[in-house]
Amino acid sequence: MRRQVITIALGAATALTVAACSGSGAAPGTSTPAPPTTPTASSGQELPYAGAPKVPMPLPESIFSGDPCADTLNADQILKAVGKPSETKRVDADTVGPGCQWLNKSTTGQVTMRYATKLPGGLSAIYENVKPRAEIWKPIASLRGFPAVAYVSPSGGSPTEFCQISIGATDSTTIEVSIFLSLNSEGKKDPCESANTVADLVMTSLRAKAGV
């Protein structure tokens, strides 16, 4: 069964967490993923909640107004992440936020990143909605100074090829990074380690842009 295209998003309280685009058997990059059902923050709760860590040094909201493709990974970093030839495209979603996808159609290596500015709850929503269903759950105390968690949920992808990292950019906003390993890397690399490497590059770039 060929891998599905994954839309980066938080998990829904009424559905599984990281949603693939409709229709099974679609190869990466063959269509633009549709936005998944999204969660709502627990009403009346002060952030953070559900055991999520507080973001000690939030990024300024202005950081999310730029181009996610231009502001995060440079050409050399894209080459290391997905190889060559690669394709870069915006994957903005009205219900999630601006995003970018880097794809190698030859190897099916894929990285997707979103500023989840339109999803409520930040890391707290991830902890509340995703953690109970996660097949893999690896909290990251500090990713370039920001709390994060690497995980694989049942609707995300196989743990041998896929991993997603949610980074607390502010208490109410996450930056979402997911990766599908290339076919020749499956079984040889840990997807969550590869996702962590890419997420580190993304946060390094955004910290530099923000001057923090």
C-alpha cells in the first residue's frame, strides 16, 4: 500500500489526530491535501493545560506573517532533507495556517511544515487530543529553546517511515513539522530523529528572523 499524503495539523477531539487527505493509496505530491478536522481548546482553561509545558520564550506573532517556504529551509537544507530533485510548494490551509511542503517524487521523501496559527490550544491541545492515541510519544524538553513533542498517531503514518513534531512557538500556537522518509531510508533511519533534525533547522531560521 503506497503512503498517503499527510496534512500537518493538530488532532481532532472527534477524529483521529493527524489526518491524511481523503482517499487511500495516493502517492505524495499528487494532490494538495485537504485540511483535516481540527480540535478546539478546552473551554475556560488557562494555557498551558493537560500537562503541556509552558513556552518560556515565545516567538513574536509577526514571525508567522512571512513566507514559510522562504523563511525556514534554504536550498542546502532542503537537499539534505529530501534529496534531489525536489519540489517546493505552499500548502496553506484556511483552518490551519500557512505551510510549505518539500517533496522528492523519485524517492517519496517528504517534509511538510506549518505555522498552526488558526488552531486553538497550542501544545496543550496536542497533549490533550493526541497523546492518548499516540503510538509513539517523545517529549522534547528544548528544541532551540522551545518545548516540543515528537509523535506518531494512528492516522499519521507508519512509525517506520513517518513522524511529526509539534513545537510550542507560543502557549497558543505550534509550529508543525512532519517527515516521510525516502524509500531508501526506511528501516535505516529513525523518522523522529530525522524530523527533529529538520525541526531544529526550522527553529534556528525562525529565531534568527525574530532576533532572539
